[in-house]
Amino acid sequence: MVADPDVPGDFDVLVLGAGSGGYACALRAAQLGLRVGLVEKGPLGGTCLHVGCIPTKALLHAAEVADSARESAQFGVRATLEGIDMAGVNSYKDAVVGRLFKGLAGLIRSRGITVIEGAGRMTGPREVTVGATTYSGRHLVLASGSYSRSLPGLEIDGRRVVTSEHALKLDRVPASVVVLGGGVIGAEFASVWRSFGAEVTIVEALPRLVAAEDEASSKALERAFRKRGIAFRTNTRFQSVTTSDHGVAVTVEGGDVIEAELLLVAVGRGPSTDGLGYDEQGVAMERGFVLADERCRTNLPGVYAVGDIVPGLQLAHRGFAQGIFVAEDIAGLEPRPIDEAGIPRVTYSHPELASVGLTEAQAAETYGADAIETLTYDLGGNGKSQILKTQGFVKLVRRTDGPVVGIHLAGDRVGELIGEAQLIYGWEGYPEDVAPLVHAHPTQNEALGEAHLALAGKPLHAHS
């Protein structure tokens, strides 16, 4: 829908929230010549940049360095790990965030985007009020992000019972931690803390860790975590917690008590929509989420929603893509709707998991169990993986005599392979299409090539 010059407004596009989806929309809209207002109560970049993706991955890299020092003898390198200096780790983490924030702020400034600082609230069909001032737009984009959820009756005190935001600010390595939730966030923090020397126990109500991933990926992570000494209890529901000056006592279903210094609550993220006026202005909502169609349009004319407030994957790159999509849609470019299954997913634990497309179970449900094929290529046959001393696999799911509909990866650094996997899925590639592609040797990317060779019926470094 092209901006209507007959509809008055302070801006062509008014964006509420400057996280991944909001600022991406603002940047692309400004690039397309639209007048843009960007409302944000916190620092530009939102959760991802300041208390999510970026600082968490900085901690994970520090954890990788610690593991490398601890395990250096296997490579013939004599080194010792004297300990973890959390002040130094936090300084490194904050410097990364600071550099990216400075760059983003400069970029937004250079595009001529009007940044409106303060807590915004939707007060009209395409209006946002900040303090005593009301701003209007020909189009309004809701991008207010998400917050760390808790469970009913589970109080977050920020001291003994913490969320990921609190965990990122710790000035020490806890001696022991119970991680409530075995999804992506829980798995990543469990991995960090174990690398830093903490005793870790994950409590997960579902039957397996990272349950949204393919079952083979879950099993690979569970095997690796057992080997690393990370304890986990699946099919186990949280019951209660008591705190003291010394730590926490977590009671789970069945009456078992797990004691630790901290309890990390990592049970997912909820949409930040409460009190923002969305429902009062007639925006269709469900359980706090804003309902939007495949073009990110809400039920109100000229009002869009992007990112974590829209049901679906709560990933920064999904928000980026939706923000860009909305800007182009407003400008009349008629972009193609985003395929949610084609959004790559990565868990940055040690080892990493990465995937795109359908799991084996989803493919069987969609096409029928007799209409799909799977192939698993073990990284034991991949030279670079052996150099890195990592274990894992590439698992392909295809329609019988048809395209690859799912790619699942497990092993250290496999997140860096997901780009090629996404292209294969997005282009509806057949194994026979991918098999002739020449992959550099020795790289982990070769594993993708080898897997497709095998699925095409001509395995090389794999048993037929």
C-alpha cells in the first residue's frame, strides 16, 4: 500500500519500538525516501543488541576460549586456565555492544530518521503519544518487542532468582545454577556457565531439550551435555522455590529438591504489549500477541506489526526481515511474504545446533511418512570437524524424489553453515542440484555437500 498523500500525518511511517524489527523498518523506509519517526524508551537496538543476542554470544565466545585453554593439551599446546575474570568478560561483552550501538545510532542519524525518546503508547488509529506530545503517521508499525517470562507464583528477585537480563550482569561465576527451561536460552546459559566452571542442572517440562528442533538434534545436544557434566531433568515440572542468603532450593514435581546458588528462569519470552493501548484502539490480539497476516498487517488499516509481538519464531533476524518487508510494502514494492519455515534457527551452545525448514516429524505430518526420505551424514567423515575435534551431523529431510524440505546440523560452529542450508531450502533444491557444487576443502561446508551427494545416491566419504 503506497503512502496516501491525502492522509495527514507527521510521518509517512511511525514506528513504535527500535529493536531489530523496528529499526530495520525505519532504516529501509528512510532509504526509500519516506519520512520516518522512531519511538523508543530505551537504547536503540532493543533486546537483541543490549540484553539478548549480542551480549549472550559474547559470553559464549568467552566460554569457548575458556574451554580451549582447559583442553589445550589435546592439541599439543601447554596452557592452563587460571580462572574466569568476570569483570574482564563483562568489559569485553559491553565493548562489543557499545561499538555496535554507536554504529547503529550513527546510521539512524545519517538516514534522517527522527528518533523520539520516551515511552510511547498507541492513542489513536495511527497515533502514538510520548509524554504530552502526540505523533501521527500515515502508517503505524508496532514493534514493541518482548520480555522474559516467568511462571505463575514464581517471583523474580534479580538476586537469587534471575532472568537472562540479570544473568548478563553477574559480577561472578556462580558455583551452581538450576536452569528452569531447556530451550535455546536455557541451553546457551547452561553451556556458558559449565564452561566457566559452574555445576549446572536444567529442569525442563517437555520430553527433551530444545524441543522445537528435530529429535536427532535434541539427542545430540543431550549426549554432549551429559559428557560435559551438565545435568538435566526432562519431563520434570517446576513446583516451587525457596530462597535464602546462601542460595535456592528448587522443588520439582514428585518432591525432589535441587539446591544451587542461583535459579535462572528461562521459560521463554512474552510479547511486550501490556499497557501500550493496542487493545483499547481495537488491534486484534490473542494472549498478548498482536495478530497479523502474512503481510504483517493488523486488522486496522495502515497499522502493521513486526517482531516478537507477532506469533511465531521470536528471533531477531525474523524481526529484521519483517521490518524490511513492511517498509517495502508501504512503499509499494509488493515484496514476497516471508516463509516462516525458511527462517534459520541456531542454538549457540557447545555444541551448536542449526536448522532450517521442517523437522522429520513435521515433514511426515505434512507430506506423509511414506512420502519423505532422510539422510544423516556424520561429521566423523569431515576433515575440518576432526581438526576441531567436534562431533555431530548434517541431517537432510526431502520429499521422495523431490526437494530438500529440512536441514538440521549439530556440532561446533555449524551455525556458520546455515546460510548455504537456507539457500538450498529456499530454492527448493534437489539433492541432485546441490551434489555437483564444489565445496572448499577442508571446510565444514563440505559436510553439506557430502550429505547431498549421499542423498543423491553417490556417497563419497560416507558408507552407502
